[in-house]
Amino acid sequence: MNDRVRRRYEMLIRVVRFGETYASHFLPASRGGELFALIASATARVESQTTTQAASQVTVKQQTLSKGLIRDRLIEEMEAINLTARAMVGKVPGLENRFRMPHNVSNQDLLTAARLFAQDALAFKDEFIRRAMPVTFIEDLNDLIHEYSEALADREQSTGAQVSATVARDEAIEQAMDAVRELNAVVRNSLRGDRAALAEWQSASHIERPPQRRKDAPPPAAGSPESKN
């Protein structure tokens, strides 16, 4: 939750509490009561979506780390096949232009290259195994391809959930802000003459401004008394 959203959210909480304190002035069937109820409902949605967003953000970070580790293992497996294939060139026909390592490619391009490695290795499996590659090296590669593909899909899903929660939260805040703007007139009309209550409303519905950054004083000009001290 960035600073702007936080300050709006805190204001909405104060407005909800104000409505609870002065509920007798804003009956449920009145427009004021409807607006306070709308703000309370929207604020609850903000809380829920903020929690979802935060949880999704943590999950995305964890999945990004996991994805990176799986990618490293996949590349390591492909490099072993590449190294062995290069040692076989000239001795085993048909290896020319096969098993070339991709560099600086996207996740999907890496998966495509890995799948091609697994497919092409079938015809040369015995020769790879004769050169000390594990008997299950193709199966191992396919397992990593599946694992990496699943990790990418899971991360994409979590990222989507995070974005969706952010949009839903922002929509709820805007809905509540519109209600506060309309409610301002209702409250002031309903509590006209009650200066203490109106002062409380003013405080509750006010959005605090972010603290102003202190501007550093410019250095004293050359020759000034300050520059000689």
C-alpha cells in the first residue's frame, strides 16, 4: 500500500468510526445512512483486497526465487548435453547444428530449446550414455522442463491475482471517496449548529498531506560573511 492509498484508507476508517458515533443522526433509510453503509462496505473490501495483494506479492517473490533455481538446474542439464554432444561431433553422424545452447533468451524460448534437446537426444541416447551421461538424462531433462513450466504458470497466476487485487482495492477506494464527497454536505446539513461535531467531521474526513521534504539551504555565496566562518 503506497503512501497515497494509505492516507485515503486511514481517512475512510475515521469516517466509518464517525458514522458509528453519530449513527442516531443518520438512520439506515436516510441518504446519510446509505452513504455511511456504502463507505463501510467499501472500506472492508479495501482491507480484504489489500491482504490479498500483500499475500500475492509475497508469493510472487517466493516463486520468482524458486523459478530462478529451477532455471539454473535446467540450464545446467542442457549444458551437460551440449558439452557431451560437442565431444561427439565428428564421431557420431547427424550431430551437426544440434544441441546449441541458447543465450539471453526468454523463459518460453528456453523451454522451447530444452524440449528440442530432449526430442533430439532420443536418437543419440545410447551414445550419450556411453559417455557417462546418466541413463535417465532425457527423463531428467523432461522433468525439469515440466517443473519449470509449472513454476512459470504459478508465478503468472500469482502475479495476476496481485494485479486483480490492486485494481479491486483502488476501485473500492474511489467508490468510497465519491460517497465521502456527497456525504460531506449531508453531514454538515444534519449537524448544523453542532460546532464540536462538525469539527470532528472535518478532522475525520480530512486526508493528511504527506510531510514536505525540507529543502537544504543553498551554500553561501563566495565572499559572504558565512563563507568566511
